[in-house]
Amino acid sequence: MDNVLITGASGFIGSFLTEEGLKRDYRVYAGIRRSSSKEYLKDERIRFIEMDFSSVEKIADTLEDCKKQGITFRYIIHNAGLTKARKKDDYQRVNFVNTRNFIEALIKTGTVPEKFIFVSSLAAFGPGNPETMAPVLLSDTPNPIELYGKSKLEAEKYLNSLESFPWLIFRPTGVYGPREKDYYIFFKTINRGLETYIGSKPQILTFIYVRDLVRLIFDALPSSIVRKGYFVSDGREYDTQTFAAITKEVLGKKTIRITVPAGLVKQLAAGLESLYSCWGGIPTLNRDKYNVLASSNWRCEVEPLQRDFGFNAEYDLEKGVRETIAWYKKEHWL
């Protein structure tokens, strides 16, 4: 039975990674913070390790303690990170600096795994060209438009700079599913009878259901492929109206459609960001968030992923939304 360490195990994607590892008979070690919730980590087979990535020394001490107990990891899935932050510097600190600290500690302690999978994001490359509407290609020069994507890109660049380190990078598009809290806001809005849009320009979206993502990651662990990066989506494209239509059908709701001028949202985002900057915070609606919501092209190249791993998503958006909303209702979120 192989050991796999999953960092960020208490989060949305991390909890599903943990379940998938157990399902495949791995000995799963969940890397969490002392303050992390274990709400979705109830299985008694899970082994917990408190991990502090704030310095090389702290994480190296943890790795050394593992070695003393005879614990080594054949595989590591580094999923820990921030998608939202209270302060701008938090993205760089958690998504880049902590990743670098972790890898330096692995090298320092001689505990480099057979494969190190880094869960990045399409945000590290940014959206595609809004004029040509061509998909983002692996050969494109990354151009992230938000602090989150920039911090993920910095971590990717660091991995690329290492000689012989066995990394593999996956950049999922919009990840949704049970337990997720960002798309949940969209579902909740539709459930209340409202359908909102920013501007009149259509937006092309791509998605990956969380169960498909974790299945891909575990399929990739024993493969011989290393030192490559991939975009991950279900291979289909959707516009915002289709996403709303599927959600309305599943919920059995009719909505009032509201279109807010893009310029107004942009001004509001800038104003809120200036206000919050007085105490170093970031509002939920900020200029980065506006850039993401206003970008019209989130297509991405998935043929390399399909070719190298034989990956085909089991969930299209309708199937995934139905399962997700069923879970929200069961848990009384909706």
C-alpha cells in the first residue's frame, strides 16, 4: 500500500482527493493546519499531519519527524492554497512562498517523492483572446489578470526552475461540486429568482466537476509522465446563459434577469478596493474579481490532457449541476 500526502486536505478539492485516495486503497495522509476543519475528513483510515509551511525549517522538522516514524511518501499532491484572501500579500505568501518552502524542505530532508502534483489553475495563464476567441494553449505566454493567478504562476515558474524534481502541474478551470462555496452563491441567487449579468457581452466558460478532477489526478500518480503541465476541463464550452438555464431547470425556478452595466461594476469594484485598502483588506468585489467576471473567453486546450492520460470527463455541466444541487438540498444549503 503506497503512501500519499495530500496538502490542503480539509478544503473543497482536498476532501474529495482524500476520499479518492482511500477509495483506491492508498494509505492517505491529510496535511492540514492546526485550525483546519475536519468536517469532511471523518473516515477513520485518514492519518493526519499538522503542517506549517511558513518556513523551510518548520516544514522540514515535520518531514524529519515523519522519517523517524518510518513514514515516507511515494506521492504528494500539493493542493494547499488560497483562492480568496483578506490581504493582497496573502496570495503570494501562501500560493508561492509556502510552496517554495515545502519543496525546499523536501529536498533538504531527502524526502522528495516519486511524483509531486501541483494543483494550479487556468488563472495562472489568464483568459483567452477576446477578439479571436481562440482557446488558451499550453504554448501561450501566461498572462494572469488577478493576484491569485499571478501567485500560482510564480509557483509554477519555481517548479520549472528545478532540475530533476518530479513535478506535474494540473490547471483546472472552474471547479464545482458538493461542498463548493463560490458557485454556490450563483445557485443560491438563481434559487431566489434572480439571474444577474455584467454587461451584454457573452462570456464563454469552461468547467470541471470535482469528481472528474480528482479521478484524473489519481490516474496520473502512477504514470510515467513528469515535468509537464495541463489545463483541465470537461472538454466542453458553455456560455453564461446556458449555465443559468441548466441551473433554472434543475431547481425548477423562473428568474428575473438583471443586467448591470460593466462600467458601473468596474467603478464600484475600484471604489470598494480603495476603501478596504485603508486597513489592508480586499473586498469580495474588487478589480481582480471584475477582470475575471468581465473576461469573455475562458476556453482552453485540453487535447494534450486527453492524449497523455486518456482522460474523458464523466460529468458534463448538466449532470454535475444536478448532483451538486441535490447535495446542497440534502444538506439544507438550498
